[in-house]
Amino acid sequence: MTKILYTDNMQQTEFFAQIISLEEGIYLELDQTAFYPKSGGVDCDLGKIELLVDNHIFQVIQVKKKGSKIIHQVDAPGLKEGDKIKGTINWPRRLELMRYHTAAHVLSGVFFKEGNVKVTGNDLILGQGRIDFNFPDFDRNKIEKFVARANELIQKDLRVETFYMKREELDSDPSLTKLVMGLPSSIKNVRIVDIKGFDKQPDGGCHVSHLNLIGKIEISKIKNKGKNNRRLYFVLK
């Protein structure tokens, strides 16, 4: 089982590890990793892996979950099981994805608190965010108002922290979950992302430490995707 490093230190860009399994010469599992896999609608980290024995460098071109495993895909064969490596995260990419991820939390918090609206899906990549909401009516003015409110909160530069709570505590407070689909029942110890004084949500991903790092949320377009489904595209400036 891979030890996950990014949940407790989202600023960590380098780490040492050992390859514990390898498939087809390019898909590897590590005993620990700071690489965030594509998950929860957020794109994965990229970077490089350096073989310690000879300093040969392999580019990490994809990171994904495969069951309970985190699989790192490198750009060429040459590694083997048992090799010791140094991993390095592409920090500018990680930082931009964190900005979009935290922005999505601010938006979902505003939509829920002011419109009783939950998230039905999202896709956060470099240069663009997309969130789907279960709005009963297509009301562009209301969506624009909620985005403006989100930007007001960003200007307050609230801190963003994480902590853990028992599943029973989470289930006793329905306001904590902003996703229509809820949280898998298999998760018993829940990591919470806390935008201090505003919003708490279960989340296993990476976030900026305070809101002014997000920048400004600008609407790219709004789509009506059918009954109770509105899609918001946004960029950060």
C-alpha cells in the first residue's frame, strides 16, 4: 500500500521512494508518493522520477488510481521493481490545479449556502474549471451573483486548513457535504478542507493555503444541460 504524502503536506515537491511493483516497464507503484492522481474531477500532478543509482531521469506523464493503487506512468522503460528513486513534482502545474480546486470549493460553498444547490460534477484542468450544479431553474443572473460573492470571499483572504473527523461526525451534519453523490461509505476517517469562517467539505486533494492565491474567478460560459443541471465554466485571473 502506497503511503500518500500530499494529504498532509500539499507544499511538498520532492520525496524519496522505492518501486514496489512495475507493469509493462512504464507503469509503476511506489511505497510512498507526493504525486496527486487524477481524482475527484481534478487533473493529476506531473513531474519526474530520478533513479538514484545512476541519476537517470524519467518523465512522469500520467498518475491515476487503479483500484486502491496509485500508478505512475513514465515516458520510457528502464526502471525495475526495488529501485530507489527521487520524485519531483512540477510545482507550477500543482499550484495552478490547487488554485482551481480551492476556487471550486469557494463556488460550491456559496452555491450551497445561498442557493441550496449542490455539485453534480466537475472537471478541473490547467487553464479552466468546470462545475455542474443541480439548479432547478436556469438563472444566469443568480449564477453571476454567486460568482461575485465568491470573489468577495477570495478578497478576504481566508485561510485554508485541513483536519480529520470520524465518519459519524460527518453524517450528523448534512451541511458538510456539497456533492449530490455524497461520500463513499467505505471512508471512515474523513479528511476535511476548512476555509476558515466560511465552509468545510470532505476532500482528499490539494489546496492553496489562503484564498488570495486563487486570484479572481471569471465566468467563461454557462450552459443549460437539461433538467436540474447547469454547467459553469470559469477561468482564474
